[in-house]
Amino acid sequence: MLNVTNQLSSLPLFAEATYADLHSFVRSCMPKRFRKGELLISQGDNAEYAMFLVEGKLDVLLTSEKNQLHRLGQVHAGELFGEQGLFVTKGRRSAQVIANSDGMVLLLNRAFMHRETQNTAVIALERMMIAVLARRIRTANLNLQILQKKQQESEIVPSISKYTSLFQHLQSWIGKAS
């Protein structure tokens, strides 16, 4: 575990964390090694923990209703993912995560995060989670605005066609009447 603690201590995320707190954090997490192509999270599974990527690269994928995979993004070393497992009781995974390379994650459980509120490593993770969640909310809001605009445009086009057709009928009717 000292090797993992040393790896994490070099990350900018943990620059303000004490070595003792970082070591306590690492000891309380369950390390999990993975191979390229391995499925780490399945969409729809129970979300009981979060993961911190120590080594490797991961792809985040969403399966559509038509059973097509859509790549949402990547997770790089030093990033947290699956954080819904820390906050939502009986939550479900919203996407799947597949290893793009060999590597290692630390599994973080809800109990540790709630118990270790003064641990400087946990405080650093909480700050990162706030920034990540704020970015995701902003992205979701932008996507909603785009969808609303597209919906409004799709509602306007049939309306214009309907009124153009009505106007043409009126012109024809007026032309016949005069």
C-alpha cells in the first residue's frame, strides 16, 4: 500500500493532503487490478461504491434503448468515477465502464467517506467531486437547452408548413371568388 500512497502523493489533487491521511485513505480502500477490455461497471447495476483510478485509462459507455453503445468519455489516472455510489442509497449505475488498458482502481465506500470528514485526502476528493458534479450539471443543462431548441424548431417547421398550406388555399379560394 505504500507504493500506492507514494503514487497518489505525487498527484496535484492530493497536494494539500498529509501523507498520514493519504496512507489512511489508501488503507481503507480496496485495491482492484484490471486488464484491458475488462468491464468494471455495468449500466444498471447497484451503485454501492465509487472508484478512484490509480493507473490506466477507462472508457465510459452508455447503452441506448436500441442496444447501441455510445462513448460518453474517458477516465484517466487521478480521477474519481462512479461517485453516485457514495451519495445515492440504492442508486443504479447510469453507464458502463470498460478498461482501455491494464491498471488499478481503489474502491471507496460510503462509510469511510462519511466517517473521515477531517481526513485531508478525503477533503481533496470531495472538492474534486464538487467540481466534477458542477461540470456535469452544466453539461446536462447545455444539452437540455439544445434539445429544447431542436424541439421548438421541429414544432415550428410543421406549423409554418400548415400555415403556408392554409394561406395557399385561402389565396386560391380568394382568386376563385373574385
